[in-house]
Amino acid sequence: MMPNDNRRLILLLFAIAAGAAGIGLMRGMLNDYLLSIFNFVGIYIILAVSLNITNGFTGLFSLGHPAFMAIGGYVTAILTLPLMRKSMFLPDLPAWLAVVELPLLPALVIGGMLAALTAMLIGLPVLRLRGHYLAVATMGFLIIVQVLITNGDRFTRGPLGLNGLPAMTTLWWVYPWVLLTIYTAWKIKFSSFGRSLLAIRENEMAAQALGINLFFSRIGALAIGAFFAGIAGGLWAHLITAITPGSFSLIMAFYIVVMVVVGGSGSITGSIAGAIIVSLLTEVFRPIEEALNVYGMGEVVMALILILILVFRPEGLFGDREPAIFSPRPNFPTGRAPNKIKGE
């Protein structure tokens, strides 16, 4: 193991220990409201980093992340719903599903896997599109998922949604998944698969000439991102103890895209920073909106921030790079070539 690898391993172990100590202190010192904010920040980090795998590394523009979040959230909610409440809310469930009550971990994993499987199926036709055509197609997929959930009374209770879910999401559940999401994205970015994704983003024709399978690389990135979006959906449902079709809308897609763009498309560190900034700003504006009885101020501010970022710093806060200490070696090609000619 190289000295740099030893230093990074020590840093990782220190970060894990410090994180565990921090969670313990927060649970002992903070009230429920502040703890819920930290939980939401962690969930948004999972969403932003996982979308960055699809949008940032591969150069796709998907607006369907909330759809995968909804799939994972509903599957997790149904699998963990207590049997008595399940028989009352969902009396028409199939017999084999009506008697299932799983702990949170296996339910989360199943929800994430079904979201990933859905991403692979939807990716077969959708990923043949490019640019704004892909954005419109994924937006249509999000609307389709919302309509199916709204009309699937037998499994989802329709527009009423599922409430009274067990409040199982805590900091101890959220932040290990945050760490796993970040670690997975880091391993992908600094691997041969990640280099393939970055090559596709920079120049599809050149990547294909080098033997990279464009379609399977894209669908792999989409499925991995969808898996963690499904995990985030399950954590979300058991944090607010309710889930409805309206929870996963185009506004949610807009927020997640803003997080990635503000931090830097292609940067894991940037996605983390963007998620923290956007989620905290949202919480700051919520009491102001309630006090003034004027709603939508947060969305307006987010839109203005996005416009300013696109005008004055289109590469985002971090561009597509990571701090040097997190790169596997100093000369690793993580971003766009600085002397790249526009239009190549």
C-alpha cells in the first residue's frame, strides 16, 4: 500500500469515528426539529451524489430521479407497514404480500433493487435519446409513475397515500447510507468504468472508437443512481412517516438538479456541498414563507441561484474535480482537459 493510500485510509477511519461521535452528540444535544433537518440533509446528499453518477459522470440529463425515489419509498413502506395497519389501509393486497412485515434494512434494499430494475427497463428505450429529448422522456416517466401510484389503490391507497408509517429513520440509518453512497460514487469515478463514463461525457464518438459500449455504460450508471434514489425514498418515507404521490414531483427533480449544478456536475464533493446548501436554504425560507403567508419564495431563490451559477460559473463550485487528498493519484484524469477546444 502506497503512503498516499495509508493516509487516505487513516483519513477515512478518522472520518467514520468522528461521524459516529458527532451523531451521538447530536442525538444527545439537539431537539427533534434540528435532528430532522440533519436527516433531510443526509437524504439530499444521497440523492445529489447518486444523480451525479448519472448526470455528472455520464453527461446525461435525467429528471426522473424522484420517480425512482417514489418506487423505493412505496416498496419500503408497504414491506415495513405493520400487519394490523396494512389490513386496514390495504385490504386488497395479494395474500402473500399482506402477511409480510420486514425490518427496515431488507425493505430498503428490496426497494432500491426494484428501483434499479425499473431504471434498467426504462433505460432500454429512453437512453437512446440525447439532450433535451432525454430530459423530456425522463420527465414523462416521472409523470407516469405518479399516475400509476395515484391509480394503484390496491397497492398504494391512491392519492391518500400511506400514513402512520413506523418512524424508523434516524441519523444512524441515514448517514451510513450517505457514506456508502459517497464511497460507491468515489470508487466508480476513479475506476476503469468511471473513466469510460467520463469519456462518454466528453466525446461519444471517440469513446465508441476506443471500444466503450455507450449503451451499457449509460444504463449501468442509471441503475446505480436509481438504486440509491430508491434507498433515499425509503428513508424519506420513514422519516416523515407518510408517503403520497405528490411527494415526488417535478419540484423535487428541480431541487436535486440544482444541487448537482451548484456543486459542480461530475464532482462528488460538489454534490455534497450543493445538497447541504440547497437543503439548508429551503429550511431557512420555510418559516419566512409561513410568517408572510407567501409560498414559493424558496423555489424562486433556488431558480435565481441556478441562473447566476449558469451565467457566472457554469462549471459549478467545484467543477468536476475533487480535493487533491481524495484523488487516488495526483495525475489522475478526473475532469475535462483544460485546453479542450470548444465544439470538439
